[in-house]
Amino acid sequence: MVEHLLAKEKVAGSIPVSRSPSYFAQRRRRQVVRHGSAKAAPAVRIRSSPPEETCYHRVSFFVRFFMREPRSYATQSIILKHADLGEADRIVTLLTPYRGKLHVVAKGARRPISKKAGHIDLLSHCQLHIASGRNMDLITQAEGIESFLHLRTELWHMTCGFYLSELVDRFLEEHTIHQDVYQLFLEALRSLDRDALTVCQQRAARQLDTNQEHGRTQLLLRSFEMNLLSYIGYEPVFRTCAHCATELQAVENGFTPALGGALCPNCSHLWAHPLSVNALKVLRILQRTAWASVPIFRLDARLHIEMELAMHGLLRYHLERDLKSWSFLEMLR
Ligand SMILES: [Zn+2]
């Protein structure tokens, strides 16, 4: 009996010395589970977490739930183009700041009693509510922001506005966001509207100098063309030779649309046509200066035609076609 007790004491005494710390950790964990401690439950739950496939399905469900296309949305827009649809509807081409160019349907817009029609005139700046449709989205509500009334009273300025909208429509792809082009177009329409108002006031005061007023709007068109090409990745080259990259000097240089800009005299065998020093200077100023800061030049008609020839050559090269508005602008000028 004594031997048995001694053996038991020996075994009991030897345990704390020989067992490792991990043994006690495991033992404590077993005790906690056995006695139903409040902290034991989460540990068990973590070990029994759902398999990886289930987690993936849950994540994809939340992504689909929160990222799905809304059924309707509100957006500011500038109206680029109209086309008739059916008996009384219209397909309207919009330029929006955060959704790019869109084609949407305006139901009943050609009816005389339509409340939307006045707000979605060409070149209008408006706030639209649009419902997502299966094939095309629908305008459900329209509210005018700026209608550019002065621009609409002057044929020359209105034609310039239509030309800018045709340019934007031709160069931009649908659903491609170009906030910079949206702002550029909006500012250009505001400038045209201000210029049209100035013309009206000068005409009323019999102080109108039509040539100079047309000259200012022609410069605005060149500035718009230059910035539009830059924003969409076709920036014209007017600082260095487009072929050999040497810096252009203040002498007669050349211009070739296919090479993307001006060429030095050493590359004259590649010139499509010459480019005068004054034309190059003005084009450089327009390229590097915001329209509001461009000084008021008094340029002769020949210089305007030279710059227009260069810029239209570039646009024609990139679009591979002429624009409809060019002939009408030429006729008005
Ligand atoms: Zn060169």
C-alpha cells in the first residue's frame, strides 16, 4: 500500500517537470470547452467556417446587388443631334459628363403639346432623367439649364455651334467618358452665345464690324479643334518638326496632316502645303492658351484661311471624311 502510494506520488510529482507548455495550453482549451465557457464558442465557430465556394457565392451576390445598373438616372446633357423615330418620337444624341455620348429616345417629343421638346432643342444644356430600357434608354423628364438664346438669333453663331456639335459627335464613341470634352464644348457654346450678344448690341448701335466678329469666332473654332484633338489623343505638332523633331524656327515652314503637324524646311520634300510664320505663331498660342486668355487679334482673312486649311486637313485625315457643316460655314463667310 505504501509502495503504491509512493509510486502514485512519484508519478504525480514527475508530471509538472516533464510536460511541455503546449500540454497546458491544450489542457486549458479542453477545460474551457468542457465547462462551456462563453469564450469557447467563437473558437469552435471559427474552425467550422463555411467552405471557400460558399464565401465566393456570397461575395458575388453582394457585388451583383450593389453594382447592378440603376433603372433610372439623372444627368446633365448637351443635345448634339436629333433624328425622327416613328410618328411622334425622337432619337436624341446627348453628350453627358459622366456617361459620355448616349443615344436615347424622347417619347412624343415631336407632338406640339410635348413638355420635353423645348428643353431638348439642339445645343441645349439641360438636366435629364432617363429610364434604362431594354434596347434604348428613355427620357422621362427634362429641365432646361442654358438654352443659349443669343446664339440662336445669329445664323453665323448658330452654324458654328452646329459645326462644333458635329465635330464632337463624329470624334467621340458612344459610352466613352470625356469630361474634358464636355467642359470644352459647354464653354465654347457659352463663348458663342456671348459673342452673338455682342454682335446684336453692336448692330443695334450701328458699330458692327462683321469681318472682325467672324474672325473672333473663327479663332474660337480653331481653338476648339485644337483642344478636341489633344483630348482624344491626336495633339497636333507645332513646336518641333513632325518628321525630324528639330525645333521649328521663325521662317516659312510646311504642314502635312498625315504626319500630324508642321515640318521644318529640311523636310520640305514631305510638305503638303507651306505654313507661314504668323499662322504658326497663332496656332501655337491657341494650343497653349485657354480660350478666355487668348488675346484679341486683328488678323486678315488670308491668315484665317491658312489656319483653317491646316486644321481641316488634320480633321479630315483623322475622320477620313469631310464634315457637312464646312460647306455651310464657307457659304456664310
Ligand atoms: Zn524636319
